[in-house]
Amino acid sequence: MDRDDRISVTVLVMKLPFGDAINKSLKASNSDTGIRFVDVDRVDLPPVQLLITSPESYFSVYAEKNTPHIRNTVTDIMSSSHSQYSDDDSVSVVTGLVVDFNFIHMIDAAIELGLPSYLFYVSNIGVLSLLKYLSTRHDGHEFQSSDSDLIIPGFVNPVPVSVLISGLFNKDGYTAYVKHAQRIKDVNGIIVNTFSELEQYSVNSFSGGGRNPPVYTVGPLINPKCQPNLDLDEAQGKKILNWLNDQPESSVVFLCFGTVGGFSPRQVKEIATGLEQSECRFLWSLRASPLHQSSSTTNVDDLPEGFMERARGRGMICGWAPQVEVLAHKAIVGFVSHCGWNSILESLWYGVPIVTWPLYAEQQLNAFRMVKEFGLAVEMRLDSRMYDGDDDHLVMADERARAIRCVMDGDNEVRKKVKEMSVFARKSTLEGGSSFNSLGLFIDMNF
């Protein structure tokens, strides 16, 4: 909206069985931007068990149930807008519907209303290329761990099956992904949170030959002042930043694993032991347990006996941490991360190299690309996954210590490449930059 005063944004807020705090924070953080929020009537939710066994199927069913409500809500908005401009029949305020990939079936509402639809993809073009590949795969069966490496357009290297999205290994999840992927061709354009300098090969491959809708790279979408949850402890955030202020420049490794990044007691002990072996300074966001933790709670009881005393002066453990502010701090030298796409973009923006420890969703594929395709991360694991209480999948202390020492090496080639990519990331959003121009093209072509 700051870019072009022809554009206004209305966000349709659907009620999920979780995420109320996220919706609350989203509305508050955009309260001064003029973005309008409209709540959509709640529909009967799919069984919670489906969310546990196949989140992909859950969202697919939920989207289909919500599509009539979305259509009715948009119709009401269009009618209200038209009544405001009754003297000018040429005015049409609603010019398109933007949907998330998980809710791509809602483009049917746009089709019924004669509106163009656009896909906003919050991850990267590489993952989008995989999803597009699914719509051309003809055996119709979910993947098996014994399958051969895949040749996927948009990837320089063969892709190991072990780094595919977890949902592609079960029938319900695979079917849902394929159904979603088959609808990509029906949108009028795809907006992606990435920048072309990072994914030029994938951009060229996905856009080639006119087989796909046009792609508009508009990232990195980073708001340094955006707080992800209004209930977070500001005092705790200040305490963390004050501690970092007391550390030498480029001396602290940051460990943070996203919203559901909790671990078993055995894994927590291995992380702690690895930190001791590395002898590095560290800031560790240690969450209580996946999906059921508060922002300020940590599972310090799982730490090895005496660890806190031995780490005093060179380490800090917290629950929630202000990730963007931490990555921007001069004391941070590396980032042990679950490789969520937002975390990757934030790390590149601030020139902080990542140590890869993917856990869920598309993170394994992100880690593979960062290490093998781009050379922008230090490999600890590429194909690890979150297994509650399954010690067969532990990341051992010596693995962690080795990776941390590597990322702290000032002469490491990855560090140099990440610093260079940081320059490209920042330039891309400035006037004349690739993402700036791509967003302008999207506006000019579609409004």
C-alpha cells in the first residue's frame, strides 16, 4: 500500500482451532497500515484427529468447507464497495483474491465471482517446483524411503527422497498435496517470498515456456519491528539483548527451532553436551514441549546436572527469543536452525550462516537446498525429523560440536557466501532492485 496508492488490502480471517494469538498479533502489528480485517463466519471444523494424522488433508477439507463463506464474504464486500460508488459504474474496488497454497481451492470463489486469483507462496520456488512436479508424477502413490533420487525441474542436483516433505510419505497427505498442486495452473499469478538472486535457476525453470502462471518474487519480506505474539515477555526480550550487548562481536551461536521446536529429554542433553564440547558462547531458545509450550517456559530440568553452572558467563537459556533482533545483533556468529523459510531469509538478510537441523514441514528440502544447491549453510543434518521420544533419531553431541566449530571459523567459505548474499537480499527490496521491480510488475500487470 505504501508502494502504490491504487492498492488497498482486505484480509479475510478464518477461525482455526489454534492461532488466535497469531491473528491477534497480526491485526495489531498492521493497525497503522490501513489494512482492513474481516472475520469469516466459523464453519464446522474437520475432526481434530485428521489434523494430527494428516495436516495437509485437514487444511484441504477445511478450505473446501470455507469456500462458500469466502465467496459470500467477498460478495458482501463487493456490494458494499459498489454502493459507495453508485454514481460511477466503472469502479470495481475488489480486483482479485490472493490465497495461501494450503487454501488454494478457495480460488473457486474467485472463479464464481469472475475475479482473478493469485497464489501467495510463503516458502520458496524450489518447494513450489517440487509441488508442481507432483502434478506430473503419474504413479499416484505416496513416496517410499527406498525410492531413488528425483530429477525435478528447478533443482541443479538430484533430490534425495529423504529430504521430501513428510506428508508425501503417507497416502492422505500425498493425495492432498497433489490436489493442491493441480490447481496451481488455474491462478493468474504467483507471489513468492524470495528474491531472484537467491533462486535464479529455479525462477528461470519455473517460468520457462509459459507452462506456469507468471511468478513475482517480492522477498525477503522481513519486518524487524514485528513482534510475533502480543503476549510475549518484553522484559525477557530486553534481558536477552542486554546479555548480547555484553558479548564480544561475532562470538555467540544462536539456537532456535521455531514454534514447535521442542525436544525429548535425551535430545536436550545431547544439545547441551555438544555446546560444552564446542566451547562456544551461546544463546539457546529452549522450549518446553512441541505444540503445548508457553512463550516463556523452558525445559531446563532436562539439562545435564551442573550444566547451568558450567555455562555461566558464556551461555544464556531462554524460552521465547526476539529472533530478528537477535540475528541483527553484532555478537551473533551463527544460527543453529530448523530451516523454516522465514528463518532462512532472516539469517541471509543479516548475513548470519545457518547450521541445518530440519524438523518438519518442508524444512528438510530447505536445508538440502541451502547446503547442496546454494552453499549457504553448514550441514549438521539434512533429513532429520521430529520424533517424540525416539532416540534412534538423536543428533549426537559430537555432530553438533563439529558443525558449530565449522560455522564459527572466520575463514569458512559459507560465511563469505552468506555475507555476499546478504548484500543481494537487501538490494533486492530497494528501488531498482529485483524484488522491487517484480512487485511493480505485478501491480502494473494486474491492477
